[in-house]
Amino acid sequence: VLGGSTDLSDRFVQAPVLGMVSALDPGWLAEAARYAVGAVGAATLLTAMNGQMLGLARLAYSLATNRQIPSAVGRLHDRRGTPYVAIGLSALIALGLALPNDIDFLAGIFAFGAMLTFAIAHASVLVLRFREAERPSAFRVPLSFRMRGGSVPLPVALGAILSVAAWVSVIVLHEGARVVGGIWMAFGLALYVIYRRTQDRPLRKRFTIPAEALQESPPTAYGSILVPVFGESLDDDIVGTAGRLAADHGEDAKGGAVLEALYVFEIPLSLPIDARVPDERVQEAKRVLARAKEVGEEYEGVEVATAMVRGRTVGQAIVSEARRRGVEAIVMAAEEPTRVLGGAILGGRGRSRDRFVGEATRYVIDKAGCRVILTAPPAGDENVREGVLP
């Protein structure tokens, strides 16, 4: 203690952890700890920033599909499916706010937005419990009581009151947050009113635009398409879909289009990859590929090439062949929606994509370097694919 103060209360007041490790002995340990604290701090900030951007992406998508902001702001990336315009604009705004290097100012703005968000979220739950009281919900908040045809969850009501109180305290105590937050809210309200007026829409009525309107229209004709076939009744539909896409390309191109019909032999890990495949499976594969060739070449200007390959998993083999052959698209069938939904204890209903794709299809969607086109899932009898993991 020097002059009634310490380094933690003066030099390291903004970075107390760094101050504590700097006092370690010997010096090399203190230096190493300083770098470790810096690395952990950077990783923590990157994680927090990523979480904020994920929330921003969901919010921008929701606002755009409900006509609360211009659809151009919520436009989705053609491959990643992320609202890249909204993310880019927000990143520029965040950079501009960070340039003054005022931590208190940034903390005040963050608190303003966070408390306002919590207050709106809690208020929304309360309103929906009355406006859409009969709508099915994945979960119910405990400690709810009925009131005038709706329900009031006590934790939500308490959360709304506390959030509003915290938000008011931020407005009173932080001048920077009060000014910037007020400008932000005024701009948002003005944008909403102007956008709705230019669209000839009333301000208080709900409108929803199709999610597809937020995506750039992808090309619908492909010169080379990979079509995995499995010997099922859906194979003809899949090959037909690919044939129509390839035929559209053939009309505009001089050389025509090629379908790559692929049959995968899944080889277990207990066997070498070049293990002998039973003759009956080889004959079945030849029959399936011959049928695919027959169906595909019914379309004018379409040539069908067939191949049999081996792989440890069907999805991995499809992705590998697609990359090796340099195809422009893969056409597959979505599975029948499952009636078994997980997470009942916590009120969850599983990922939406899990309802219509299996493990092989999910792997192809995640790993393929080209566009993956899924046909509509069947709504009738359940089909089981040989060699595809459940």
C-alpha cells in the first residue's frame, strides 16, 4: 500500500485479475499468467460476441419475415442461410460505438438494450397468454393462475417488473445510454412506421412474408447432378426431379447435362474397405442403377452415368464422390417425418431438421461443397433404407 492506495485500486482498477497475476513471484510466472489472462479474456469476448450475433441473426430474420423491417435488411445468404446484411450493418455500428474506447459508455448501452429486451420478452409472454390463450405451447411457466380467459405466470410478471425497473435506472444513471438508446429507439420506430406506410400496411396488424422471399433465387438448372439411389420406390421420383433440373440446363447449354447415379455399399469397420461384396447385393445395385439410367434418360438432352462405390458410411461416401466428380448439386429424398419427438421432460420438441432427415442426409447437408436439393418427404408408408444409419 502506497499513499493509502494499491495498484488494484489505481493502476489495475479496470483489470483486477491482471493486477493479481502481475504480483506473482517469480517474474516469469507472472509474465506467463498475464498472457494466459489475456488469452482467456479474448476467448471469452469472442464467445460473447458470437452469442450476440446469433441472437441478432434470429431477431433480424423474425422482424423481416413479419414485415417489421425491410426484407432487404433481413436477406439471407444463399448458402449459409444467415441474414448477412443485418449482421454486416450491426458489425459496422458496433465498430463505430467501440472507437471512443469508453468502457462505461459501452456498458451503459449494453445494459440499456439488455434490460429493454428482457422487459419486452416478459411482456410478450404475458400478452400472448391472453391473446392466444388456446394456442398449443411446448411448455408452461409454473406458478400461473387463470385470469379473465388467460393466465398470468407469476415469474414472468415479476421478471417484467424488475426488467422495467432496471431499464429505468439505466436511463436515469447513464447519460450516454440515455442519449444513444433514445436515438436508437426513435430511429427504430421511425423506420417501422415509414416501412409500413410505404407498403400500405396498417401499423398494428400482423403480416408475414414467406421465408423464401429473403433468399436470392438460386439457379434451377444444373449441368452435373449426383443422385444417390437405394433401391426404393422413391428412387424414380428422385431421379425424375434431377432429370427435370438437368433437362432445363440442357435446353440452354450446347453439351447437354449429366446425371451421376450412385449406389453406395456401406462396408462395416470390422471389414477391410476392399472386402468382397455379396453377389446378390452387386446384382441388386446393377438393377437399381439400370432403372435410374432408364428413368433419367427419358428427359431430352440428359445423359446418365452410373457407378457403385464403397464407403464406411453412406453420407461420407456421397460427399466424397460429389467432391471428386465436381458435381453442381446433389438430389436426395427427405425421410418421412417422425412421430417420436424428444425432450419431453424439458418441453423440447427436437431440432426441426431432425424431423425430416436421417443421419446420412444430415451429413450430406452439413458437409457437401455444393447445393443439396431435398425432395418432399413421403407422407404415407414408412420406408427403410438399406445401409443408412437410423
